[in-house]
Amino acid sequence: MARKLYKGWDEAAVQALQARAQGPIRKVKQDQPAIPTGPALPEDDGEPLIKFRSKTEEQYAAMLEAERLAGSITSWAYEPMKLRLGDGQTITLDFMVYEPTRWYLVEVKGAWSREDGVAKLKACAALYPRFEIYLARKTKNAGWVTRRVAP
């Protein structure tokens, strides 16, 4: 029986990834970076390797994966780093996107978002001015509006 694979992954890619990981792919804790970057591979029990915190993030990841397969981006990672903001506060941005000549961070929000989340994002952009940080919002017509957060 053929193995069911997540869209964009064939059997050879899974085998290469398992060989690189020196064993079968297992779930990772939420705070650890997920391997691989890109699509979530199914486990034997049918659960994906990457568990997104919201359906909006999952939809954005699907869009990133489509861009990766089309060749417009090199790869992407989900919640790759935690940045310190001071006074014991941190922010974990949702995605790191790699293009051939640059990389940037993306925070995904739904149509409605809390003000403190946006304020933390602006503080992050001010503290890390060398990072390109973008805010992507899901609109009601199923599109994405992305804008750079000014440092």
C-alpha cells in the first residue's frame, strides 16, 4: 500500500529527510524548531509534525508552501525564534521566510487582533531594526494583506 504523503512531498523526499535525521521522523515539542521547514509531514498516527496555533497560521503556511513549490521562495520555518523585548517579555514571530537573496519574519493575524499583540510587534521592530518584520492579516475575502512593520 502506498504511503499517504502531505502535498508537495514524495516518498524519496521523506526517505532523504529520515536519513538526514538518522531515524524516523517524530513529533517535536511546541517550543523546539520543527524539522523539516516547510510542509508538515504526517506521522504514522495521522497527526502532522507541525502543529499550528491557529487555522489562520495553517492557511498562511499552505500559501507559503505553494510559493515554495512555485519557486518564489526557497523555504520557510514555523516559529523559528523567540526575541526578547525587555522587562521579561518575549515575542515569537510566526514564520521566517527565506528567499534566494534575503530572509524576513512574518507575524500572522486574523481579521481581528488584540492591540497588545500589535504593540509588541511594533516594539520588536524598534528593538531589532535590521530584521525585516511583516504583519500579514487574513481578510474576509480569503486574501492576505501584508505590510512591513516600521522600526
